[in-house]
Amino acid sequence: MENKRVFRNSMGGFNKADVSSYIGELGRKVDAEIDARKKAEEAADKAKKELSAAKAESMELSAKLEKLQEECIALRGTNEAMAEKSRSHYEDRVKAAKESDALYARIAQLEGELPELKERAAKYERNAIHIADAMISAREESERIISKATKTAAEIRAQLASELTRVGEEAEKLGGQYLNIKKDAFDCTERLHAVLEAMCVELEGVQGRLSQLRGTIESDK
């Protein structure tokens, strides 16, 4: 069972210092929840920007990769055409051989760059997925914090209302008890006075009888 805040009683109601301290504690809890929510939203915004940047770079690398692949195909076609031409012309063949070597070197260079570019593209894709997951987690965490803050505030308000109701009921109950005690005391006082008066009457009667007895004794002497 959840512990309830108990306020000390004072003249005119509950203790003002206890209530002020409790309200301050409530404010600090709500502020902490709001601060946590802001941090979660900032983290989500940062992750969103990083995801956008990663997507942009990934698209740029993909475009570059496609361009290089197209260039490789074009170079291969050029190389094949020049090789065919070199078979018909010796001088052109020598020139074509040199150009072919250069083209093959360029092709080898481009093909050597392709794995790295593919790896970088795959890396950015993985990063994009990771950032997307982080954004989803941040959003879920933000929603959880908001839900928790709302629930906590409602529970605290309900607890405070319950405590105020309880204090009011106790004050009303104590007031009724005080009136009952006062009435009982008055009744007891009245009964005591009646008993004392009866005892006084009885004492007077006893004293009268004693006086009569003394008179009788004196007359017998």
C-alpha cells in the first residue's frame, strides 16, 4: 500500500509548513519529469538530423557508384572498339595499346574503388537503420516519460485531495468528540452537585438526630 503524506494539525487546519513543503516537492518532481522529456525530445531531434545527413551522404555515394559503374561500362566499350581498330591499323594498334593500358588501369582503379564505396554505402545504410531505431526508441521514451509525468501528477493530486478530505473529516470528528466530552462533563458536574446536595441533606438529618440523642442523654442524666 502506498504511503500517504500526513500533515500535522495546527490551529485552524493543517500545518502550513507541511503543505508548503509537500507542494514544493510536487513542483520538483514535475520539473524533473519535464526536464527529462525535453532531453528526450532533443535527443530525438539530434538523431533525426544525423539520419537526414546519413541518408544524403548515402544517396550521394550511391549516385557516385552508379556513375563509376557507367564509366566502367563506357570505358570497356571504348577499349573494345579501340582493340578492334588496332587489329586493322598497326600504328593505331600501338596507340590503342597504350590507350588500352591506360583504360585498363583506370578500370582497375575504379574497380578497386568499388568495394570501398559499396562498403561505405552499406555502412551508411546500417547507420541510417541504427539512427532510425534510435529515433523510434527516443520517441517511445519521450512518450513514456510524458505518460509517467501525467500519471504521477494525477496520483499526487489525488493523494493531496484525499489527505485534505481526511484532515477535514478528522477535524469534524474531533469537533464532535469535543462537544460530546463537554456535554458529558456538564452532566457529570450536575450529577455530582445533586449527590453533594443529597449528602448535605443527609448530614443535616444525621446531625439533627445526633442533637436529639444528645438532648435525650442529657435529660436522662
